[in-house]
Amino acid sequence: MRQSKLFTKTKREAPADEVAKNAQLLIRAGYIYKNMAGAYSFLPLGLRVIEKINRIIREEMNAIGGQELYMPSLQDPELWKKTDRWSDEKVDVWFKSELQAGGDIGFGWTHEEVVTDIMRQYVSSYKDLPFSAYQIQTKFRNEVRAKSGIMRTREFWMKDLYSFAATQEQHDAMYEAAAQAYERIFDRIGIGEKTHKTFASGGAFSKFSHEYQTLAEAGEDVVYVCEEKGIAVNEEVLEEVDLSELGVTREELVKSKSIEVGNIFSLGTKFSEAIGLTFKDETGENCPVIMGSYGIGPARSMGTVVDLLADEKGIVWPENIAPFAVHLVGLNLEDPEVNDWAEGVYNAFSDRGVEVLFDDRDLRPGEKFADSDLLGLPYRVVVSRKGKEAGTFEVVTRKTGEVRNLTEEEMYADFDNDPET
Ligand code: ATP
Ligand code: MG
């Protein structure tokens, strides 16, 4: 991609009303556009990041047997009345509207009811179980506050997986598989070290659920963590958790702000009983299906990465989710020889399958470097007249600031050997 053709431009200032660091940086760098509080556009660069996150999520969901589907946003009130989740008293985040033909309609804020209803068509025997299904789909929620940039919006992507089991053992195995998939997802996205599986409030059927909480000052949640022992407890349930059972004392737990990037939940038979999702067991008896639900917010995860890894110069993307691996910054391109050289490198990277953003714009070096730091691609490769004369390229690692002067062969060898690029 040539930066001269990119319709987005960087900005010196973020909108005055934007308080969250993730949104300030992402807006300035041209990854996202704020349409209004709680609603953002994902521009070409931002969409590339989200798609990489979604690809990682898909790979891990498929690896544990999740089958991808896609369910509608429009919701039938009658279905939600069966679980008593239609009224605004019970659920305070509904967006609702009316049909021209008459009657209410809702905009989906989660999909337990919908997926349970669908599965009534396909589950009749214990032989049909267990299995799981997921989607990456747009949710609508009438959030009271939307001050955390892309981490809390009123329209957002969610990956929601639902599991269906005949026995508690089957359910427990799927719950554990999902937990392990979540660990891999957050590792691959680049926030694994700071993200903890956390005891959280459960609900009707299990004492606790688990949240994936990333320790960060910008977080809206509060958790108590013992990083050494890998134990974390949401403050909401601190009183209820038996710490001695976990092998940790209250003194070892450190209070921290955190961001909930995902959660996993045992639903028991709450939804299957209310909606009538049953199967015949081996003795021919009708039993309700045991369910679980498992959510991740791709945009909240993206915002968390920005918040956690950015430095004073701008965004720092981990290689796995960077929109491009290399920022090829061309200086002195008015010199035809330098320009030819830069074009050659751009093509050579592309031929090798390395994703490159080529800053071919007619700007001063200082502006190009400032933009490059703000955009945060993992590697900056500088092509200049000076480099041309020496036969080398300046390769700068964004995360560490390490500078290497490499010949063309050394540079390609470096990228060919790097499994991430
Ligand atoms: P919170 O307590 O932060 O409101 P939640 O418990 O309502 O989150 P879930 O309903 O479990 O969240 O949604 C699953 C995941 O979707 C969350 O872990 C989070 O990553 C993401 N998510 C939830 N609400 C939002 C939102 N308003 N904007 C962006 N992502 C969200
Ligand atoms: Mg919420």
C-alpha cells in the first residue's frame, strides 16, 4: 500500500472531547473515526488490525471445534419474553424500535436466546451432543457511559461462542478447552502477560464465571491479583471466594484496575429449559441441554493493546496484529536513482509476502518519522540517498528503538527468517 494513496491522514490533535488514550492515538493515526460518542468507523488501517485479531480468534475457535455461523441483529420480543430478558427493567441496555407493520423489535445485545432457539431444530438425541458454535457479529447496547474509546461503544463486534452438552463432564471439557483457547488468543494478540483468568460473578447455575482481565490503568474494573501465583479475583466476588482453597492469602493479592477483554460462563440449563432445547438421553428420557457462553470483544482487545503498549511517540503494534509488518519510509525520492531503489525494495518485499506500507509522500523527513512513530508498525525501513551511497538500509524496530544498518540481502534474510512476518 502506498501512503500517498491512503485517504486517511495523520492529525496532530485528537478531538477535544476524546478522553481515552486508545481513541486519541487511533484517531490521530487515522485508524478510526469518531462518528459520535459510542460509535466509531474502522478506517482501512484500523480494519486491517481488527481483521487480524478476528483471524486469530477464528483459528483458535475452529481449533476447539467451534462452528462459525451468523445470526441476525433484529430480535423478536416473544423469544426474549421466554427468558424474561425483554423488559427494560430486567435489561437496561436494549435498543428497541417498532415495525412499520406494527409490533416491537429489538437490536441484539447478546445471542443466547437466538442460538438456543435455532438449536431446537437440530438437537434431539444425546448423539447430537456435544458441539459448539460461534459468530463474530455486531452487538448493540445502550451503554450509559461511553468514555473508554473503542473499549466501550454502543455498537461493537463480539465473538460469541455457545457450547451445548448432554452431561456436566462434556460441558466441563468444553469450558476448559475454551479457557485454553482464550489464553492462546490473548497471547497471540500481544496482551497475554498482563491478562489474567479472573474469578467473577457466576449467576444462577455456577458459583463463579471467569473473566479475562488485562491489568491497565485505563480499566473500568477492579481486580485483586497475585501475579506470581497467577490468581486473580474480581472485587465484586472477593468476599465470596475461598482464598485458602486457591492457595493464596489476602495479603498476596494486589489491587489493580483492569479491562475485561473476554469472559466464559457456564449457563447450566437456564436457557434450554426456558426455550425448550432438550434431547433424549440413553434411557429415552427428555433432558435440557447444558450450555455455556464465551465472549470476546475484538475492538476492546485492540484498544487494550494500544493502551498497554503505546509509548510517548505513538502506537506500538505487536507483529501478529499490525496492519503492515514494514513501514518503508522513502527520503530523497525526488532523486530518480533513490526513487528507483525504493520502488525496487517495495516490490521485493511484496514479492516475498511481507506486508508493506510505503511512505512515498513528498514530506520532510521529520514529519515522516513522526508519522511513522505514531502509526506504530513493527519495523521501519528507511531508504535515502545516504543509504543508497553506502548500499544499506536503516532498519528500526519500533518496540525497542534498535537501529540496524543492513544491506539489501541481510534485510530480506532477516524478514524471511522471521516466522511472524
Ligand atoms: P462490561 O462489564 O465491561 O460491560 P459485559 O460483562 O457486559 O462487559 P459481555 O456481555 O460478557 O460483557 O460481552 C463479552 C465481551 O464483549 C466483553 O468481555 C468485552 O470484551 C466485549 N464488550 C462488552 N461490552 C462492550 C462494549 N460496550 N463495547 C465494546 N466491547 C464490549
Ligand atoms: Mg456490559
